[in-house]
Amino acid sequence: MNAARYRIFLWAGIALILMWGGVFAGYRIADALRPTPQKVAAYAASLDLGSLSPEARRASLERLAKQLNALDFEARREARLGRIWDRLFEQMTDAEKAWFVEQTLPAGIRQMLDAFETMPEDKRRRAVEDSVKRLREARANLNPGERPPPTNAPVISEEMQRQMVSLGMKTFYSESSAQTKAELAPVLEEMQQLMESGRLLRDRRRRGE
């Protein structure tokens, strides 16, 4: 192999190494920037809304909402069940609570509420029970450090479940406080996931409903 050809192969090899190095570095950077429940929890824990100006409060809540919205379904469920922003929620004004809840509901939730409203009462009850059961199972599988005590506490109260069934989710949700809406959020997301996946319908068919 002559010197000219050797240099061509050498530079081609260097270029290939640099290209893959750039790809790997880009992947590592993207992975580091990707939100996770743990990163969202760490950011929420770092905030003290009482010490911030109105502008900084708004910017911090917007950043927290954006991070939560960037999580996929499983990660969002983990974050909600971990109750990572309970402390911050207590520091929020009623207007901030209402804004935060609305900003962090997934797309399509209104359509799900409309669909739930058209279901007969027995189907509503089954949908609520299935969603709460799945959330209870998911919470039991959280890592001990992420699990909110006590683990045997209901995901939502029996009274809330009864009202969701009897009044209809849309009516109950629209008449609820921001605090109640925050408690309902994981149930709404779970129910939306069940409806969109068709699992709710398949479960009913297996039960012969």
C-alpha cells in the first residue's frame, strides 16, 4: 500500500471514529437531558415558592409542568403516585393550583370525560374500579424510596369513586376543587389509557358483560 492510499485510509478511519464519537456524545447528552420521575422530583424538591418573585414562581411552575408533560405514560404515573409535588401544591395559590392541574392533564382527556359521561352507571363503576385497581398495583411496585406512606391508603376515597360513578366524571370533575382535580389526575390518565388501548372493552368481554 503506497503512502497516499495509507493516508486516505487513515483519515477515513479517524473521520469514522469522530463521527461515532459525536453520535455517542449526542446520545449521552440527550439521555442526560431526558426528564425522568427522579429528575422531576429533584427539581420539585429544590423549589421554595414562598421565596420567589411572582415572575420566578410562574417560570418555575411552567418548567415543572413542562418536565411532567415530557414524561411518557409510565413515568408520569410513577411521578404522580410518588406525590412528588405535594409540598409545592401546598405553597400554591388556588389560581396556581387550577393552572397547574389543567396544564399537566394529557391531550385527549376531555374526549375521555365525554365518553365516560355516555356510559351506563354499571360500566362507569367498572371503569373506575379497574383504573383504581391498576393504580394501586402500580403504587405497590414503586421503589420504597418513591412510595408514598402509607401504601395501603386508597388512591382516591370511596366517596370520590361513588360520586364519579353517580354524577359522571365530567360533571364531578368540573365541580371539583383544584386539590380534588389533582387527586383525580392519575385516575383520569389511567382510565384514558385503558380506553385508548381497548383493554377496558376486552376486559368486559372476557367477563361476559
